[in-house]
Amino acid sequence: MRLPLRRLSTVVSMTLAFAIASCGCALVPHTGHGHGAPPRAFYSSKTPYAPQEDPADLTRVPAGFAPVYTESVARHGSRALSSFKYDSLTTQVWEEARSEGALTRLGRTLGPEVAKLTAANQELGYGNLTGQGADQHRGIGERVVERLPSLFSRLDAGTDVVALESSGEARATASGKAFAEGLVTADPRVAAHLPAAIEKDPDTLYFHKSAANADYQAYEDGPDVTAAVEAITDQPRSHTVARRTLERIYTRAFVNRLAAGRYHFVDGGDGKTTVDDEVDAAMMLYNLYIIAPDMTDEVSVDFTRYIRSADAEWFAYLLDAEDFYSKGPAFRGSDITYKMATPLLEDFLDSMDARLAGSPTAATFRFAHAETIIPFAALIGLPGSTQQVTRKHPYTYATNAWRGETVTPMAANVQWDVFRNADGRAIVLMLYNEKEIPFRAGCRPIARGSFFYDAKEVRRCLTAALPADAEPVAPRAG
């Protein structure tokens, strides 16, 4: 995460801020809370996973077709904090306020809650999969078998195998292991067809760190992203919401000093993140608020009392803005954030074609990260990931559907189920977080309104939408 952001060019930031203000689109729309309805939590990309459709409610497969292959890519499940950063900085701010006698009654409860969260992260290991995260992938694995029972029951009779691949990061590999446990729970016969170890494929599943994508890495840390996110973060509303949040915890005088830049706090992890004003401090607290629901198996803490729902929505917008520009659809006319996901799409298409040509791999399950899912979603045009923005009309909740909580919640996944009939015709169904969805605009289903597409049509329409400078995806030789 880039926050807290250091000031870049005043002229550039003011220009973007003016663009936001002039279009009137910085305002977050009404949350839709009905009278007496519970407030939404707004956890952004740290939203715990929930399947979006029951397997029993999926469209019936056309007559004469049977499952022959399934494949997916998934984000790791719920995890701990990435490093000793947000908790470190929140603790430092709190301890400074305590030393100055600047805590409110509610504020006095914050330090002990952060201490419990820190202890839980240290015990589990920063960045590691939580118990909830493992359960999420076990459940997804079980439901894959529930959805395609005949595909897995036939594994026992032949030489078919199941492939498991990960980015190589511990939380992704642990997610794959939990997923495999879910497969076996649903059908114990699958165990004999699983690999001895999960294969590591960082070039396909951790591509944002690849040396081949140095241009993306320069963009991510460059002036375009920094200026766009700063312009959004530096809006008056950010300061208003941050102050309103912090004044529930600290005295107004202390918050005034924070806002005036009287303090400078450096995280106790890698030392790259700082708190220099009230927005920085509030965002550190918000990052604890959004990780707590992912660690319910490890620790019992309550950060909802410190951040109101409406304010959490604004903080989620600030967090989403950075992901949108640095990993998502981003700027109109540019494919820098998502063209690097092309090898993953190639792997989906090639693996499907190989199976149809006789490969013994009956299923391929890949485990990766938000940095994988977000660009992939933009590349293949998943719902909520198709709208880019201009510098004149930047990203806002009021004008753009992109949300971290729906594009890449914990354990977010894209699955393709492939079916074939006696004539050799193959059709594909796509699920996004286990909900059947159509392929992108321009893809022709087998019938109007159908969720099924010919396998050749899937290759045609998705490769036709590849970035202009990407290599064409040729079918794998049989």
C-alpha cells in the first residue's frame, strides 16, 4: 500500500483536484442503508470471502454435454497483516497521545485492542494465511466437486491428474493445500490424483514482480499513479473524515497537532511507511479495521467502534483508488496495468485446449494474489473491471463500478468449467466468485442469454481483446 503519500508536484495535484471538484464526482453516493438496516462494513479488498451463488442454482448444462475439465485462478484466502506497519504506527500515535493525556474514554480502549492484534499477527506470522482463509479455500474445493461430481468420480478409473499451482508465496501455497483438502473431503478418491507438491509458477501467478514487467513497476511507482491518488487523498473530505474519526479517540488539540504536521512516526517494520498528518493516522487505523474480520480464528478484537460506517466507506474509496490506478483498469488508452496478465490468460486457454486434445490433466487450480486477480479481471473484462478513466474525470464511487470488495475480496476466484458432447463440441461456463457470468462483450454465447460459450469462441473473443502489443495466443499443438 502506498499511503501515506508524499506530496508530488503541487501543480499536477492541484490540476487533478480541480478536475475532481469540477465534475462534482468526489462525493460518495448514498450507501443505500434502509431504515433500521445494519450498516455496511466497507472492508475494501480485505472483505472476507463469500460464494455468490449456490451450485444448485447454476444453469443446467445443455443436454448431451458432460464435464471434461475445470480450471481456476484464486486469490489466497484471508490473511494476517502484511507486515508490522499499520499496527506499529497506530500504536505509536496512541502512545504519544497517552503520554500527553490526550486520550478520550473510547481512545483508552484502542491501545489494548491493537496490542492483541499485534500479538496475534506475531504468533501466526505476518502475511500468513489465517484459519478463516484456509476454511474459505476448503469450502471452494468442496463446492467444485459438488458442482462437477462426475468429473471427479471418473478420475478413479483412469490416469487423470489434478494440477495445483501457486505463486510460491506461503499464503498462496497454503491456500492451495487447504483447497486440496476440500476436494478430498468432498470425494476421497481425488487424493490419489493430487500432486505430491504444489508447483510454483511465479511468472504466471506473481507477474507484477517479474523482471519482464519492469515497465509496469516503473509505472506503479511513477508520477501518474502518485499524482492521481494524491489528488483523491488530499481532498477536503479526507481531512474531515479523518478528523471526525480521530476525535473519537484523541482530543481535538492532539488531532490539531497531527493535522499541522507536528509529529513524524515511522513504522517498525521496513521503515517505509510514515504518519505525518491526520489522514495518515486515520488510514493506519482503517487498515486494522479491515484486517480484523480476516483474523477471527486468531484473535477477538473490535475495531468497528472506532470507525463509523459512512467514514469507513470513504476510507475504502481511498484504498480502492490506489488499487484502481496501480493494478486495475486505470487510465483510458493504457494497458500497462493489465497486459502483464496475458501469460495467465494464455495458460487458461492452452490448458483447456490441451485437455480437449487428450491431456491427462483433468483440473488445474492456481493460487495467487490480489495483484494477480485485479489485472486479470481487467484483461478479460470481468464485471466492474471494464471502465477506465481520464485525468479530467478521475475514479470515483459515483461514476465507476470498480470496488475492491467485489473485484478481489479474499479468496476471489475465476473458474472455467468445460463440457463436451459425443460429437466433440466443447463449451465453457465461467464463474466469478462462484457466480456464473457471461464472458466479456463481443463474445457470442451458444444461444441468446446463455452462459455457455464454444471453446473456440472463448479463445477468439478473449484474444481479440488482448493488448495490441501482446503476442497472439496460438492453439497448443495436439
